[in-house]
Amino acid sequence: MWGAAALARPCCQGWESARTAGIGPVFHHRDDYDGCRYLDGAFVGRPPTTMETEYRIKANFLVTFPNFIEWPESAFSSAKAPFLVCVAGAFPFGTSLAQATRTVSPHGRKVEVVWIHKDQEMRSCHILFVSHVEGKKYSKILQVVQGADVLTVGETADFLDASGAMTFSFREDVLQFEVNLGAVTSAHLKVSSRLLAIAKRVTNKPEIAAL
């Protein structure tokens, strides 16, 4: 892991590349940093100074990256059905997530946040965020949503090994994410190659999974 000073220059270069590709604004948090800011799968520019900022970045990530993932029409009950972001387990940035949903509309749909209380509720989600406190239940949770049009997102390194679709983390002042394309494909989803290009790591790369 690199320090903030070492990251500054590649961070700015990465931002220019992303902006050219048309994806920069999704990960550009103008209010969160004073200097260079860019998420490229390995870092985000200058480190945030408060836990509140970390929570805000995680929440923004959860509600913005879906713009680069395609769900089948059958995943929605109607053309106006909301986009459901579900949470399983403890979720300290829940307030930030609720606030972030007010300003986004992935694929033209409103976003609703749902806290999971029963396993059967998970299959109706579009994104299922699984908290790290559910680590011992990864296999059970992922089995519940197996075959459903649900993008599973975790926040620990072993989430992908358990067949989760995506995991992100915020360690030593950097945000990073990894993608399991095999799990994405199994959920009948397609992910943009532009998003994959800025992931820290991509596993199980079937060609049919990329747009």
C-alpha cells in the first residue's frame, strides 16, 4: 500500500484517463477532498480526515457504480419500479447511504434502501450489501440469492472467495474494489468494461460478462 504523497501524481493521471473514458464523475467527490481525487481500484487521492467522510464515500460508491451494471428487465416488476439496495448485517454508514440515494437514479429509477430482516427478502434486491459482521454466514446468504438477479457486495477480502460478486474496502485511507465476474454472470448481470478497468482485481473473466 502506498502513502498519500506517492499517490498524488498517479491519482491525477488516473482521473484524467477516467474523465476521458466518460466515467470520472461517478467517482469524483468534489466535496470530500481538497486535492487530487480519483478511485482507480487501488486508491483515492488525498486521505479523508474523518470517519464521516469514509462513510460518505462508501455510500456514494454503492449508489453510483450501478450505472455501469446492467440488470435484465425481468429483475423489475414494472418500468417505474424502484432500484432496491439491501443491507444484511451491521451498517454504520446507513445514514450516509440514505442521503446519497436522494440525488441518484441509476438507469432512471429511484433508489430505495432496505434493511434485511428475513432471508427470503434478499431475492427481491438488486444490490445486496453484506456487512463484514456476517462473515460466518457468507455461504448461507449467497446460497439464498443463488440464481437471482442480485449483485452481492461485501467489504472483506474473503467475500469473493465465498462467491460474492464484488467487494470493496477502505484501508489506510484508500478505497478499492474487486470484482468476481463469474458471480456477476451467474446473477444474469453485465458489467461495463469501463468499471472493470479501474478495479483493483478482476477474477473469473468470462467474455460474456463485459459490455
